[in-house]
Amino acid sequence: MIVLSYSSNQLNRYILTSVAEGMERSVGFGDGSGESFEYSMLTGPITTLPYCSGVVVAGHLADKFNKVHLLVIMVIGWCLPHAAMAFAQEYWQLALLRAISIFMSAGYVSVGPAIIADYFPERHRGLAIGIFGWAQPIGQGLVFGMGNGLVSSYNYRVALFVAGVWAIPVAIVILFTVREKSTTRA
């Protein structure tokens, strides 16, 4: 379940590559080529700055609070603003929702491996975290498979919405099936 939700995280992060042209034309920024300055801002600083801060904040919170609950909050916290991007009518709305979504999704890098470390003995942790790493290529593959398919069959808004909501049921399953292991907190 953790790999599946992390795949959604990666889909969330990279889906803009599939929707850029339609998004530019519909929202009215750039030249519709998917290569505008505004698009570069969405995939550059508006992604990088919230991501870098979100990783550290989530890591700090994971040391103090229930990691499983934190993970569920993060999944829902990135899914909802990402899905809401499908309804954005102005560039500033896209930028704000993207920043929130990325901030919330960034913590997966801290919290996911911490949960895995709690569950697996030291001799199996490397393998478990390696399997966790499968999520990156799976999520990026979904961008091109699902993202491009939805854009060509429907439009970019449907692709953004679906990419945003599909991990919410996974978060609910995680909430009820993954338990916080007792660890010593400083």
C-alpha cells in the first residue's frame, strides 16, 4: 500500500508534463506550447521550494507524531489540492495549489522509509526500501500511460483530477491496515 500511494505521489509530481499544453491554453498563460515561462515556474521553483521545505518539516513531525497518521494526512493533503488544480481558472490558483500539493507530498521521502524501517528488521530493510523505490518509475510510467491517455481521450482537467483523487482510497486502507510500531521518541 505504501508503494502504491508513493506511486501516486510521483504521478502527482510529474503529471504536468502530460497536461502542459492544454493547461496553458485553457487557463490562458504562455503560448500553448507547454514550454512557457509560467510553466517553467510551475515545474521549477513552485515545485522545488515547497518540496525542499516539506521534506524537512515532515521528517521533524515523523520524529514526534504517529507516522502512519502523518502519512495519511500527507496523502490526502496532496491529493485534494492536486485534484482542485483541475478546476483552476487562473494561473495563481494553479501555482498555489501546486505548491500546497508538492509541500504535502514531499514528506513521503521522510515518512515512508521511516515506517518501513519500523516494520522490517535491519537485515531486510535495504530490500524493503528498494521495493519502496519502485514507486518512482511506476508513478512516472503512470504519467505517460494514464496521464497521456486521459488527456487524449478527455482533457487535461480530467487527467489532473484523476491523478489527484486515486490515492485517497489507498490512504484510507493505509489508515486501517498499517499500524504505528512502537519506537522510542526523543
